[in-house]
Amino acid sequence: MEKVSIFDTTLRDGEQAPGYSMNLDEKLRMALQLEALGVDVMEAGFAIASPGDFQSVKAIADAVKESSVCSLSRALEKDIDASAAAIAGAARPRIHTFIATSDLHLKYKLKISRTDCLRQIRRAVAYARNFCGEVEFSAEDASRTDFDFLCKAVETAIAAGAGIVNIPDTVGYSTPDEFGALIAGLIGRVKGIDKAVVSVHCHDDLGLAAANSLAGVKAGARQVECTIDGIGERAGNAALEEIVMGIVTRRDRYAGVTTGVRTREIAHTAKLLSTITGVRIAPSKAIVGANAFAHESGIHQHGVISNAQTYEIMTPESVGMQKTELVLGKHSGQHALESRLKDLGYDLSPERAADVFAAFKDLADRKKQITDRDLVALAETRVASKGSAAREWKLDSFVVNSGNHMSATAQVTLRRGNRVAQDAAIGTGPIYAAFRAIEKIIRHRFVLEDYRIEAVTEHRDALGEVLVKISDGKGSYRGRGVSTDVIEGSIFALLVAVNRMLETGR
């Protein structure tokens, strides 16, 4: 059985998509979950892009022990120097260097000749080998590169010491039969190709990224570059979960290959990405969408009840989707709650577990039944916090007065350790007034950049989930809060962001 390595670039290529930016703590949390998922390589960032990117790559390299940690660099010595410094602490460091090879890019973007391109490939790969044993080379826009020249570029990289050669469909232009033939052609023609792992990196501009990637595997590629939920620039990248489950589900088509991904971590990883970025997973998203295992049609329901395989080609449990929910209520104890949270992928510290339990009991007094979706929402408002709970501002009480012919007023009381602070403010609405009162209490100005509210569950006692994003000139901070009361949920969300902001500033 041959292994197909999974190279995850959620933290680099994926994060470049609008709306998916993450701060250092969020990237580190995501990286540790990718390691738990079992990815072979994670591209932690583009070290030379900014000081923030460098620090993120370095922090991930220092923390991750099982997966290779990779930094992207152009085929330039200064880029490679930055990557090498950032990944120096990694257990398994990799430098990923690239240059465009299509005539279109050479002429209009790089303004260099093919000869110059080959010289730059040779120099960059050889230079990178001075720093680590794992060096990967990518021929950007490979699917639109002249085949003969692509062969020369790949051969040059291998001769210079590249152990992995990546063939990207950078603009999502190729089709499965064409891309599979390209990979097979390279494997059959390039001198020394047996000394390197052939990798594929496909984009989804025509909706064919996963199909093209699997065609590459079928043709002999043994590394696939992808992202969670397929996030990425423009239409995104090939989705990790689609590729992995494609191989698992269609063993008749992909006999003899396997991956090291722990598939039961897929749903939790996708949910974590959504939680961190605040971007919801599309309900119809393959594998991890809310509707992926939902059946509304009577014919489908009857078939699934009789035999799930009639309309389900994989089980929800195989990707970590919970098919049945344990319903907890106000009489449930902390042990039962912690046990269920562990089943859902949350291993909380005693301090955080007690905090979640207190919120759970408060919610249980308002709702008759609490489902897994409620529990995940409660846990996510607390697990991302890095500081001590004793130093965090918490809501004690609030009172608002609002109407359509008056300015809204809010009085908010917060507690931090043994200290209680109270203030009031006027605003254009009750939530804005409450936010202004909190700003006065904490004595730290911030700007509200984004505010969203969504229902977590259904019916009149639905739990509302509020997402806020604030900034203070030094950074941006996200917060998530849940409550059956919109104003309370908004305050909870703001306090999560505020505590992150104040903790970062300490």
C-alpha cells in the first residue's frame, strides 16, 4: 500500500482568501488541530511576507512535532533565508520554493527568459538544501507551461536536490483527463523523477480541483496539496476532506493507496476553521456541510431507514459528524457535560470546564433541551482564551432602555476577579450603548469592525450566536458569544474579543 502524503496549506494559501485571515494564536490553534488530523505537511505561511507571518511560521514550527512544517519562498535567497530562520525549530522542517514556468508568466510577470528561469531554479533549490533535507520545488502555472520546458524545469529542480516536485494547476484551468495525462507524462519522461515525490496543487476556478487532484493521484502523484473546506484565493483550493474521503470511499478506483489522515477528525477540523474565521460552512458543502447527511425527501428517508447505504456512501461517524445527539438538561452534572464535550473534541482544563459548566447550567434554566450544537457554541466561546480566567472581564449584569423615539441607554456591570466595575452609556441602539459602556469600564478604546448574529438552533428558545471583530490599532480580535438573549450574547462576544485584546497588550 503506497501512501499519498497530505500537504495542507490552509494556513498559507487558504488564509490568503478574503475573510479568512487569522492572528498568531488562531493559526497556532489551527496548526495543532491539523496535526491531530494527521496531515503529513502543513504550510505554515510565507515567512518573508511580513513580520507577523514570520512569527506565525516560527511559533507553529516550534509547537508542531509530528507533521512537517513548511514555509513558502520565492526562488530568491532572501526568501529562503527567512524561511530557514522561521522553521529552524521544527522537528521536520521543509522549505518550499517556487517560480512560474509558463511563457505567459515569464514574459509579463517575471520578464525573464526560459534560460534565466532554469538558472534561478537550480540556484534556489541548491541554496535551500543548505538549510534542510526536505526541499520542495513548485513550477507555478505548470498546467499552462510548455510540456518540454516543464520537463526541463522539473529535471533541473531534482538535479539540484529537490525531493518533492509540485505541479500546480495555479488558475484552475485544467480538466481531469488533461491533468492526469500531464502527471503521467512527466513521470514517464523526466530524468531522475524516481528520486522525488510528485505533488499536485489544484485550484477550483472551474470546480474541478478535487477531481484534478484525484486524477493526479491516479496517474502517480504521491502528495496532494489542499486546504480544509477548500478555502483559498478566488474560488479556492482542492478540499482536503473531498480528496481524502474520495480515496477512502472509492477504494475500487484508488486501490493500493492510502493516507494518514484520521478521518474522524475531519468534521471537528472544519468546524474549528469556521469558528476561528467566523465564516460559516456552506450547508451543501460535501463531507462537512450541515446537509451532507441530511435527508428530507420521503423516498430518501425511507431508503435510509431501511439501509443507510441506499443514500449514504459513507457514514457520518467516519468523518466525525455526530449522527445522534445526547440531549442534556438542567439536571445533568458536570461529569456528563465534560464527557460529552470530549466526544465532541473538547478537552478542557479544569478552570475552563467549570466556566463552561456554569454557562451550561445558566442556559439549561432557559432551554428545555440542550443539544450538541448548543454545547459546541458554548465551548467555542471559551476554549480559545489564552489568559487566566481570574484576569478576564466577565458580565455580572446589564440593564438597557430603548425605544423607537429615544436614544438607547445601557448600564453594564462587569466583574474581574474580586473587582466589580459599572458604567453607563448612550448609543444609537441598545447593543451599541452596551458596547460603549464596556469601553468606558475597561478604559481601552477599540473600533467595532464586524458584527453578525445567527441562530444556532431552532424554535422560540433558539440559541443565538454573535460574532464580533474589534481592533485597537495594534491588532484585530474576534469574539463569539451565545445566549437566548441577543443583547447578552453580544456582550459575551465582545468580552471574548476584549479579553484577547487586553491579554495581548499585557
